[in-house]
Amino acid sequence: MISLFDLFKIGIGPSSSHTVGPMRAARRFIAHLPTEQPIHRIQVTLYGSLAWTAKGHATDTAIMLGLWGESPETINPDDAPAILDTLRDQKHLTLNGQHIAFDPEHDIILDTTTTPPVHPNTLQFSALSITGDTLLKSRFCSVGGGFIVPEDHTEGATYTLPDMPLDFTSGVELLNRTQESNLSIADVVMTNEEVLRPKAEITAYLDRIIDVMMACINRGLTQTGTLPGRLKVKRRAAALHERLQATTFQNQKPAHEIMDWVSLYAIAVNEENAAGSRVVTAPTNGAAGVIPAVLRYYRDHCPQASQDGLRHFLLTAAAIGGLFKLNASISGAEVGCQGEVGVASSMAAAGLAAALGANPQQVENAAEIGMEHHLGMTCDPIAGLVQIPCIERNAFGAIKAINAASLAMHGDGAHHVSLDHVIRTMAETGRDMNHRYKETSLGGLAVNVPEC
């Protein structure tokens, strides 16, 4: 089992694998710098997808902030510009009492020719002496959702938890645990999480995640202007919100208007993500709008909504996201956008079904439907920015999640394609997908649509 505390992490945009992960890696690197020898310079090399989309995904600025000592969970996004300007101007870091040369323009190296041996999101940190000798070298893989792993440990047991009373590593095992214990999927997850920390702390964290998600939607509904980057994408959420509010008191409204509201919630979040604001990885930043949008739909548009329902939603979603993370991937650079928006839609479908009272078999069916109809989705961001098609793609992922939950709840839980089948298929599809369509901006819309 993967803890919900790891799947739902508070951070900043625009990317969990390309922003949050590299920032964490940089901070971990400086925590292990040798103190017995003077360090002259720090250099960082980015490989694979990180190198191809470094500017658009703000990987370079994330590394700068991480080397400054900031973390994604605690940094104030409003403080970031001043930190970056200072570092660019002074061209050095102050670490362990030493002034260490670091010029972002020259010391962040984008290696687009070397194929990383283990994972497409690989980065290397080097601490050099004045003679150019390497005093410390660390290589990390950013494997999706903000998770980072030392490159030489990616095949080993890098994620370990204590023995769980209701452990599961597949959809079948998860359903078996619910039957054996007579508990819901949410209660199975809660029972396991209580091995790690008190229930009150878990509940408080769930409420915190809900609050951050709702606050992100609310902020996105008020912001105007253009998003960062050379595409100059205009924010749409605020104008769409005004138009929808104008119809609030009309007696006759089209039934499909509810889809506009759900799309609005997702767009608001992903515009905030693209702007580098605070979001929740759910399970990634590129897919950060799907679960909040469906959660908001449940809260504001479902009559039976409650705070407990919101918590059950997230606990159930965590179970599904953990299975994808454990048995496939949630990294767009590894399996395409099916591993980001597809997984988020599957998680949201399961969460909504659970919150609406579905039984475990129906919840598993909802999760399966949510992913089945995202299989093969490529990751081809134009200009390497998490904007086109990413923002709208989250809106469609949220709509599909609601539809998946509804279809599953109209059935009895019996279905031909299991969640385990679709997870395995997603992993195989991702392995077979051409690398140009896996977060490199070398194929698809990224090359067929002019940037300006």
C-alpha cells in the first residue's frame, strides 16, 4: 500500500515530476554536502524529458529554489521570484557557511543527447572542488507525483511501510480485504493508515487537502490575464465563472450546464498550476484539476454531500492511485498522459462512487471505466508548458470520472474488464508508446501546432 500522505502532497506548479520532484532532489542533495572539504561550484545536469521540457515545466527554477533550501510543501509561491532574481544576480549559494559558485545560466546543463539508463526523468548534482574534482555526485529519478528515487535504487525496495493489517497490492486483493473485513475501501485504507499515525492526524490531513483543493479552485476563479510562457495563453476560468453565475437564477437552463461547472473547476485549478501557484498533486500536478473538480461537484451539486463523504472520496481515491503507482506508473514521461489524467480520472471516479454510497465492487468498476477510456493518451505539451492540451484535458478527465461513477452505480459491480486488467494494459501501452509522445514535446500537438 502507498500512503495517502504520499499520493496527495501539497506543492507548487506546474509539474510534480518536473518541478516538485527536482526541487526535492536539490534540497536532498544540499543536505548531504560534505563539510570537511571546501566546495567551489555546484553543477546540475538534466537528462531525457527533464532536459527537453526544462524551461516550460520550470525545472530549472525548481532546482534553484531547492538549492536555496526551499521545499514544495512550505514555499510561498509569492516569494519565489525574489529568490530567483537574487540567485541569478549573485551567482552563488551560501551553504554550510561556504560561498559556492552557482550560475544558473551555465551550471544547469540540459543534456538532450544522452539517454538516461533507468528513467526518462533523471537529474545529476555535482559538487566540485576548485580544481574540478568531484566531491559529491548524486543522481535521482523523478518517477512521478513528486516521488524521487536515487538512480541506483530504482529497482530495489525504495518505498517501504510497516506491515499493514489489510494490505493489498492489486484490485482483487483490495476487494478481498473489503469482503474479509466487511469494510468499505475507504475504511480499509483508514485502518492501514492508522498503523502509521493517529486517526485524528489522518482526518486533519484529509481536511487540509480538501481545503487546499477548494482554495485553489476559488483563487483560480478570480484570476485574469495570461499564463507564464511564450504561448501567452489567456486565463478563461474567471470569465467562464461570470457567465455561469449570470444564469444562476434562470428558470430554464440546459441540463448539460453542470458539465460547464465541472469543467470550470478543473480549468481553474490547472490555470493556477500553470501559473506556479499552490496545488495538490492528485496524483500529479499535470492532472491536479481532475479530483478537485469532481470533489467540488460532489460537495456543491450532490444533495447527500457531507464532510465524511469528502473524506471517504479521498481515502478511496488513494487506494486506486496507489495501485496504479505500484503496478504501472503515474509519470507522463514514462507512460504518457494516461498515467496522469487517466489515473486521476480513475481515482476520481472511484472516489465519487464511494462518496455516493456505491459498494466496493461498483467502486472498482468505476475506477476501471475511468482508466479504460484514457488508454493510449499521449503527453505532448506545446512548448513544454503544462497548458495546451493539459488544462482542458483535466476538464474532460473530470467529466469522464463522473460518467464512469454513474455507469458503475447503475450496474451491480459485475464486469468483464477488471481494474487489474486495465492497470496492466496501461503499463504495457506506456512501454510500447513512442518516446516522442511521453512528455518530450517532440511529437503530437507539440510539433503540429505553431507556438506563436
